[in-house]
Amino acid sequence: MTIQADASEATSHATIPGTFPILETGRQQVLEDGIGLTQEQLEEVLRLPDEALPAALQLAHEVRLKHCGEDVEVEGIISIKTGGCPEDCHFCSQSGLFDSPVRGVWLDIPELVKAAKETAATGATEFCIVAAVRGPDIKLMNQIKFAIDRINEEVDINIACSLGMLTQRQVDQLAEWGVHRYNHNLETARSYFPEVVTTHSYEERLETCNMVKAAGMELCCGALIGMGETLEQRAELAAQLAALEPHEVPLNFLNPRPGTPLENQGIMDGKDALRAIAAFRLAMPRTVLRYAGGRELTLGDLGTRNGLLGGINAVIVGNYLTTLGRPATADLNLLVELNMPIKELQKTL
Amino acid sequence: MTGVSVSTGSTSGAGFCGHCGEPYDGGDGPPSYAHRECSERLAMEPPRYCAACRRRMKVQVTPLGWSAECSRHGVLVP
Ligand code: SF4
């Protein structure tokens, strides 16, 4: 695929002739002083010419090593309730409002525990349980409590959840049950959000994120890029995420899904994706920056490698919620080859 | 549901495409042309339609596997 070949051209991180002022600034401000780039500065990174990409990735990699270390955090994700969501996120095949081939299905708890065991066996330290809902109802909360207890009985792994928008009571319950990290994505820039979602607001998403942090859970708050946003909006998103100070940012690239309003959106250019990885790292020097969905399509194998050498320090291993990822062994072997140790389990609660 | 189908939802040797649900002979060209992109897609996602009857299947994806269940023809696994 051409896109993969393009992305693979950025494999060399050797010093290149010519300097780029924003990278000089980044070296001092982010690498040395630990202060993330501003929105305007991030726009400059996203506009760097192709010949500057190896230097941008190199800087992002140095920032990651200095401020996060060499470990890579490995996570598995699973859907406990798939499809039939009442929301209208235009990228999502699980919305019940679109003519998507994804059918509603619930996963039973024994299957969930089995998947947690398999995930832990890969060396993963995180297992995230996801539901396609606007927010959890009592039935789902009861299922989650039961699932957490069963997994904790049998598997040594940190449990995260992603259950949509929460009430304060639900936040408190999840924290009490030992959920150490909660995922709720901003997805896109505030200025682009109404183009992508109309059934809830950006502010509602922020509200859940803030409650999660206030309750002492780690916040995992992600981005989905390549949905037709401008470079300015991509920089805006990175800056808005940085302001939220999440523990983790999963970085998704649009995989246009059949039946969704974004099904005809082209696949993002591989080099733009790598520029975004570098920019997000330079915006958030200390955050866990995780490869999430769409990288297989956008970056291919070589691009995946470049991102791991360009600011990424976490991966979702294996499959996603409704699509398949690279084989787990491919990513794990790549980490060995790159001499990047898998982060070890530290039960936080 | 009881049976276990031997089909993996691939685009050959069945009536319907596991990716788009259209008949194999329903495209503009020979089947291999009409559903070439579908075949590529099926390397990166599980089938959504039963290859035998075109019913939408209940698909469950886990970190290290997937299964797809047709109410008439049973469960597909990779
Ligand atoms: S809330 Fe989540 S599951 Fe529902 S449509 Fe939006 S992204 Fe999909």
C-alpha cells in the first residue's frame, strides 16, 4: 500500500541537513525544561516538511525516553456490550443510528475472564472493559462489578473501564470497586466536535473526564484523527488534551467504517499520522501515548515501528473492539527488537 | 444455534460476501474482482454477514480472537 511506503520513508532518524526552528525550540522547551508545546507551536510541528519528519520523530523519541522512560505499556481491550449505542458519533460502527453491519451483542463473564487471562499472558498490564452506551445503567454497572470481582479473583492485571458518560455516583462506585483507570475520549477538537457528534456535547465529555480525575482514578482520554479536521484543529485537540493532563492518551486514526457518515473519508496520510504522533508527544511529554485503532491501515508495519521510535510508549495488543489488530506476537516481537521492555505490573489500588 | 461452520467468511466458495453481504456474482466483474477489496478488509476485520444466507451475524471480538454467530448456520471462528 502506498501509504505504508510513504510512512516507511521516515525510518532513518539520522541528523539531516538544515535546522527547523520549532524543533530547536522543542528541544529546549520540551526535552530540557519538560514544558509541552503550545497550540501555535504544535501547528508548526504539524506543518513541518517531509524532510523534517525524521528529526521531529527523533526529538519526540528523546522526550519520551527522558520524561517517561524506556518501558512500553501493553493493554488489551474488550467490548462487554457491542453495538446499539444511542449516540451518533459519525465515525462509530456501534451507533444504533447508522446502517452499520455491527449487531448488538453482550459478552458473558466467563468469556471476559478468559480474555483477561489471555491478555495477561501476553505481558499486558492493563485490561480495559468497554461498553457501547451513552452511559451505564444499573444492569451494566452490576455486570461490571461482577466482572471486576471475577477477574480480580483469577487474573493479575489492572482493570480499566470505558462506559461512556458517568454520574458522580457511578464515578465513585467505579473508584471504590478498584477501577484504576477510566477511558473517555475527547476524540476531536472542541471546534470540530459538533461536526462529528450531535447527541452530546464536548462539555459533557469534559465533565466526565474531570469527575474521573477528581475521584483519584487515572484518566485515559483519547483522540481520533483523520476525520476531516484541519491541521489547526489537530493542534487544538492536542493542546486541549494537554490542558486536561490525562494519564494516558490513546491515539486513534480513522478507519472509515461501512454505514457510518464517515465511511467515505479517505485514510489519513501516513506521514501526517507520524507528524501527529510527534506533535502529541511534544504537547504532552509525560503522558502515556498509546497506539490505538487504525494504525494498521494508516501506518502499516514500518510506520508502526517509526511511531514507537517517535514518541509512542504504549500499545493496544491484538484486536480492537470490532476490528482486528496486528497479531499480538508481531507487536511483542517488535518491542524485543527495539529493546523496549514491557512495563511491569504495579497494582495501583 | 448449534452447528459449527467450516467457512471463515472468506470471499471464495460461498454465496455471499462476509464483508459487504452482497452475492458473489452481484458485482460488475467476476467475483474475485467485485469483492477484491472485501477480501483485503476481511484480513483486518471479522466477517459480518453469513456467507451461506447473508444474515447479519453476532460478532464478538476479543484481544486474541473473534467469533461470529449466524442464527441459522452456527458459529464461525478464525
Ligand atoms: S458513544 Fe461510543 S459507542 Fe456510542 S456512538 Fe459514540 S463512540 Fe460509538
